Amino acid sequence: MKTTLYTLFSVLILIGCEKPNPENQKQNLNGYWEIKTVKMPDGKKKDFDINNIVDHIEVKGDSGSRTKVSPKFDGTFRTNGISENFTLKIEEDSLRLYYETPFDEWKETVIEAKDSTLIVKNRDNKIYTYSKFKKFDLPKPTTDN
């Protein structure tokens, strides 16, 4: 009986520690993401309860773009037209986003990319946690006669 419990416990630990498949993470990057927290290298954490800027990420194959957009109450988004393009690479069993602009180059490592959660680590070892943005759901005006 003890052997069975130890075996079951060991299997559960192995499954729980299984690293996400970077190739599968690519499909979860697409969408509108709002920042929820930033964990600093010293362990301090900053929370973001309200965001007036959202990141729109669009991936096609092994490349994509990230655009800062502002959600509007009618469900649309306003953008300043500036996008940062990136290339996706799998290195050391992790998905990495390589950005290049005329002014800088940097990379981010995807720690987790699920349907509703995105966690990335940047070159400064800051860990950004995003959640899928939910459009404003304002009640429709009623016409009472």
C-alpha cells in the first residue's frame, strides 16, 4: 500500500513540474493583454488594478507584433500606430520574443502562456503578469415609454 502511494505521489509531482511546451505557447500569445503585476528582481511587487493601455499581440508563424492600444467604451481600440515587431525562437526549452527597433534590441522569455494568462521575464529580470483583456460590458440604454 505504501509503495502504491509513493508511486502515485511521485507521478503527480512529475506531472506538476512538467515544463510547458514552448511550441504550444505560441498559439496563446494572440490577443489583447492587460498588465496585472510586475515582480521586481528584489522581490517587490507592483499591482495594476486599472489600465488605460492594453497590449495587442498578433503572431503569424515565427514572428509577430505588439501594439499598445487604448480600449474605448464602444468595444473598439485606439492606437498611436506604433508597433514593435518580434521574432519567436525556442531556446533552452523556452519561448523567447526577440524585439528589434531602430533604437534598441531586447528579448523577453515567456514563462507561461495560457488562454487567459501571460507571464514574461524581460532583460532586467522583471516578471510581468498579464491577463486577457475583457471588453467593457456597459448596459445598453433602454427606452422606456
